[in-house]
Amino acid sequence: MESVHETVTTHPDHSFNQLLTTPAAASYLGVKPATLEQWRWSGRGPLFVKLNRVCRYRKADLEAFLAARTFGSTTEAQTAVA
């Protein structure tokens, strides 16, 4: 089983972001890994990288996912969902 804090480092020139496992990405977002897996399956979650049979998440993609869901009011959030 993978550790929640397990990460896979990428190319050293920093042109790639650090890749997070599903449990680590879920922890970062504050959701359960199963929720993140359901979002991935339905296409509602953050972008992910598929490496053979495993999925990894770039921290920048998680940040973008959160930024796209940041609102100034509940009315604004409800309008975005509708």
C-alpha cells in the first residue's frame, strides 16, 4: 500500500511538477482517495497523469482545480454549478 506522503519525483530541471499518488493528492484536497477516484472516473476531478497502470497528479493541476472552485459568495458558487 502506498504511503499518503509518497511522491514520485520527476525530471530535475523543474520543467515538470512533482507527481503525487492518489492518496497524497486526496489528502492535499481534503477528500478521501475513493472520492478522487470517482471524480477521475466521471471526468469531474483534477487533471491527472496516467503512467502505465497508475495515476499521478501534478501539484499545479490540483492548485488549478482548487482555483477554479474558489468563489466570493455562495450565490456565485451556485451560479457556477448551474
